[in-house]
Amino acid sequence: MQEPNTDPKFLKPYNPQETEDRIYKLWEESGLFNPDVCIEKGVTDKDAKAFSIVLPPPNVTGTLHLGHAATLTIEDIMVRFARMQGKRTLWLPGTDHAAIATQSKVEKIIEKEEGKRKTDLGREEFLKRVEKFAQDSHDTIVSQCKKMGASLDWSREAYTLDEKRNLAVRTAFKKMYDDKLIYRGHRIVNWDPKGQTVISDDEIVYEERKAKMYTFKYSSDFPIYISTTRPETKVGDVAVAVNPSDERYEKYIGKTYVVEDFCGVPLSIKIIADEAVEKEFGTGALGVTPAHSQIDSEIASRHNLETKQVINEFAKMTVGGERILNKKTTEAREVIVAWLKENDLLEKEEEIIQNISMAERTGGIIEPLPKLQWFIDVNKKISERDNKSLKELMLDVVKDKSIEIIPERFERVYYNWIENLRDWCISRQIWYGHRIPVWYKDKEIYCGIEEPKGEGWEQDLDTLDTWFSSGLWTFSTMGWPNVNSPDFIAYRKTDVLETAYDIIFFWVARMILMTTYILGEVPFKTVYLHGLVRDTQGRKMSKSLGNSLDPVELINKYGTDAVRMSLVMGTGPGNDSKMSEDKIRAYKNYANKLWNITRFVISSKEGFEYNPTFEKYLDQEKKLIKERDEIIKEITKEIGEYKFYLAGEKIYQYTWSRFADVIIEESKPIFQNGTKEEKESRAEFMLDTLTKILKILHPFMPFVTEEIWQTMGKEKLLMVEKWPTI
RNA sequence: GCGCGCUUAGCUCAGUUGGUAGAGCAACUCAUUUACACUGAGAAGGUCGGGGGUUCAAGUCCCUCAGCGCGCACCA
């Protein structure tokens, strides 16, 4: 067949490798990822409705994985759709310093490569190394985001640890300090002996392990047996607590027993009654260790018992004779059990399944220790916010639907977390992060945005939990604390926060906390949670399992559009999905199909020029238009409702099964034997439909659609074309 | 202990307010140079985890049981 107007490019299969980088460059150089440029160039109306999203900043701990790829794809679909609808669209990029995660990663590398510890290097030198690592990770991440086709406004890129964000952090801290929401307190915290830092409750992961539960008494003349899985902590016991209604132990309550020698340590044990003790558990009597157990510490404070620390920051014993002193807790445990056996004090030992607490990032086993740390009070009433506490602020905006969570079931998860929420420990004994803006001089304490004047002030050595700065992200990236900044005014109330469900507590909740408190408004209107991407066997992808697929590798093999489609299709919100190469291959074929559809449409138009306002359609085409427009309407509605998987499926089906397989086949005889009117009507319909398919598909498969658009000789970028309206 | 999710074709998953089950991949038959082989046509494949209930009608709503997965709490 003669192909008068066909670009020779269409005679070969679509080649994503040759296309994608070139197209991204074209977009980037146009400047149209930036809404200000869109307005300047007349692409977007300056009074148009705003649409903004912040990219969940990837941690600078290495490279992007398929989960990030999913995030980028889903958000890019939303953003491109909004942009094509003529909204002033901002998608703001950034990366996260990820304090403890990055630091522990660099520590591991240095230890492996040089056999050194961070203390061998010193704070300054070590931080230089971390910064170098972070910078390299950052560069990789940025180039990967671009590979994914993400239409991010790079001119506004932010980092959670840069100067501007540091100012935001200091400002926020100071406000909370002045409002007495931040306080310094001495209490039992989660100490990570491996990372040598405190961590928050949310940074603990649990693992089921077999453990032994020992039932014993402190001495032969002690009247009550107690049970424990950690006999080594018992050298720090000051009391035995029983339930007040427990008749078995009633007669002992109030008495104090002196144990002269418990494995080399003298104890003085008071028998107390406390409601927290369950009669049915173990012997119904609880050895109270105020320094090394959260619950025990609470009991102790109710009964004015002293706190006796017996384990230090290195998880080693600080009391006892040579048998246990300076020994690791696990070793001391064996010594004490042996001692109990020798002295005939051990009644029984049983094997149980126990949840052990570990630090998420380092894998260190958590040691509860009493320490002086900084906390955010989540229960204190805030006069500036209708006398609500942070907990209440977080709860209310979801309850009253100021924030909608999709899928809805995660609202319950969110409520459940808030109900159990304790004061948030925000200080960390690590080096990489925002320094706490507090200075000490003798007994004076100063909290300020800037360093205090005068001699002799020493800044707090600790840094802040990384989520403190992440919590400010929606507005710290928009110019805050400068409330007159144009971005702050136009974009800070973001439309949707899109992320994987596994950071709902870490991040989503903290942003809601910070924004409702500091600004008195919500950070976003909708939270859209997607699931985790798993391997073909349903396992979470991880480096240690060696099952993580590298998005860049897949892109090189199949093209970005194919990877994007496979991440979106067949996945409902909040549901995990499995990734397989078969699926990606199918969408690679689809990109080529689209390519060939274009080739056919262009080659068969026979001199007719595309006329978007063509009106002389014949009945046959009118029917087809009606059918097509109905589908476009549905797709538009579905994307607006975040049902990308449905919309994508629909446009896929329409182009392939309907347009290519049926409509194109039917047109062949028309173009061969039809009248001029018939040919014209059909040719216009085909061109018009192809145009609309390309526009609708663009958010999903931006590269191939833009490449076709450009090859067809269109003036504007498809990226900023108007979405088809019916 | 509290809560959530999943169970639909061989595999991976959709199925929006209840109206006779869909897609991709794989496998099967046919077509053999076509806009496209990164292709087309066709056929095959499911008592929607088990049981019970509501309803004219249930994959969808309710109850219950089971298996798998997850979150939170507990963890003396």
C-alpha cells in the first residue's frame, strides 16, 4: 500500500530505548513541569484551579526499587491528568536524609571496607562521608525518577536536611517548645544497643522467637514465685506486684523482704498490689524491674519505688560480682539460671513463643532503659487549637472527613494507632540529622531558632527523628515559615498524598500532626494508599532475598511505558501486587500496537487533513463516536476517582480489541471502495479517535504517546494538550 | 487478645451502589506476510475457599468455619 505521509520511523517497530531519554529531555527543556512556566507560556490559565502533590521523598540510602516506581507512576498519572485538564499543576520532588537509615548504612559500608567505626573517624569526618554517600544516592534517585518519566518540577526540588528545611525544623521545634508540647524527660525509652540510640515505638519491629520462661523465687525463704523470660533483669527488682484481689497473696501485701544474696546482688523486695497485674498470668505475681520495663516503670511510679538500673547502653550488666558484672545480658541470664538451679530456687522452665523487639534499621535487640530524652506530648491540650491535644487534632480531621483515606479501611488502622499512641520520643543519639535547637549553659536551657548570644553555650548533641522533618514536608517545601511565599499561598494545601500503606504511621500521621498543629489546617484532602510490590512468589522484595527487580533493568528491557502500565494494571488501592516480566512484556507489545495503529491511520487518510471540528460524519461514524465518547466519559470519571486500574483497562481494551481489531478492519474496504464522503467521514473519525486515544493514554504511557504525537508533526507537546471533553 | 485483608480460569489479578462471571499471561486449533508476528481468528477453561442466612435475584450483603497474609497491643 502507498504510504504518502508516513514518517519512515513508523515502518520500524517502536523503540523505547531510542525514544525515552530524548522525549524526557524535550519535556524538561520546555520547562512545563513548572506551573509558573505553564502560565507564562499561556498553556495554563493563571486563575486555573491548583493541583499539587508532594513526592514522598525517597530515602537517600541507595537506589529506587519497584515500590518507588509504583509511587512515581501513580502520582505521575494523577499529575499529568490534572495538567491536561488545565489545572495549575505542581508535583514537588525531594529526597529524605532518613537520619538513622542512612547513617547505619554508611556505618556498615565503612566497617566493611575499612574496618573502622564512626567513632574512629569522629563526628565531622563521619558526617562528610555520609553526605557524600547521600549526594551519590540522591543523584541516582533523581536520574531514576526521570527514567520513570515523572513530570516533577525539578526547579523546586527539596531535601529534608537542607538549609530551608532546617529553618523550618528549628521554627517548628521552637513553637512546640514554647507551647510546652516538646519537653525533656527522664523515662524508659527504647534503646538500640547496636545503633547506640533511642528509637520511637514505631521504629520497632517484632519477630517471633522461641524463648524460655523461668519460674523461681529470689531466695529459699521468699514466699512468692515469679516468672520471667529475662532472669538477668531480676537483679534490678525492687518489688513483687500482685493483683489487689488475689487472695493467694493478700497476706503478704505491704511486707518487705530482704534478700541478702541474689546471685551476688542484695535485693530488698516489697510486696505491692497493682491492678496492672493479671492473676492468671504465670504465678500471678510480677517481679517489678522499674529500670528495664515500661510497665514496671509505671507500676513503680505509682508506688514510689526506686529505679535501679542494672544494664547499660551496651546491653551489659552494671551490678553483681564477677559472675555477671560487665557480662552481656544473654550471658548473665545463663549464669543466673545456673545459680538458681544450684540453689534450688528454680521451680520450672518452659519453652514459649515470644515476640522480641528489634530496631527496624539496625536489627539491634531493644533494651528498655531509663534515659533523659526529648518528647512530644500528644495529650496536652493546645489553647490555640480549640483546646485539643495533638491526638485529638489528628483524630478529628479524619473523623470529620477533612481528610479522606482511600481505601477507607485504613481509617480504622489510623484510629487504632492514635488510640495507642504514647508521647513521641524525637531525640536520637546519631550524628546525621537536624541538631536539636537547644543550648545549655550551666543550669540554663535555651531553645531558639538561632544560637543564643554570649559565651559558653553548648548545643544539645542529639539530632531529631527523621520523621520530625518529614512531618513538615507539605509546607516546608512551599516556603514556610515565610507565609507570604507564593508557593505557600498557592500550593501548600495539597490535593492528595499518595504513598504505600506501610508508612501511614511514620509519615502520613506525622504530617497530619504537624500541619493541623502548626497551620491549623490539613496538609492534604485525600490520602491514596497503594499496596506493596512483591515478587512472583508473593514475598516482599528485598536485597537480602535477592529477589528485588531493578526498575532500571526492566526499563532497559521493556521500556518505561510498559513498566508503568504493569505497575498500575490489575492493582486495587491498598492491595499488594505481584510483579512479573510476562505482564510487562504484554504492555511492551501494547506500545508497539499503538505505534502500528498510528501507522495505519496516517497512511490511510489519503490526503484528508485532520479537522477537529469536522461535522459531516455519516451515520456509521456517528455511532462509533457515540460509543467512543461514552468510554472516554467513563475513563475520565474513573481517573478522577483514583480508579486507575479500571481506566487503564478500559483504554487498553478499546484501542486493541475495538479500535484495532474491529474498526480498523472494517475501514479497509471503505478506504478501498468507498465514496469520497464515506472515506472522508471514516478518515476524520480515525484521526480524531487516535488523537483522543493518545491523550487519554498519555498519563499512563507518556513516552510512546508523546513520541507518536511529535512524529505526527503536532506543534504543542502532548503533555500540555487539553484532555478530551465530551 | 483487638483489628484488617486475601481465598474468583493452570498462573497473576479485576469485578465501582446485589441483576446470568472478565482481562493479561500460559496452554490448544487455525491463519502465514498482514497497519502490526511485539500479529490475527477461533475454541477451551470457573458449582467465585466450605457451610448457613437475607433476597425475585448474592462473587457482591449478613452469620459461621477453615487456610494464608498483615497491622496493633501484650510479651511477668
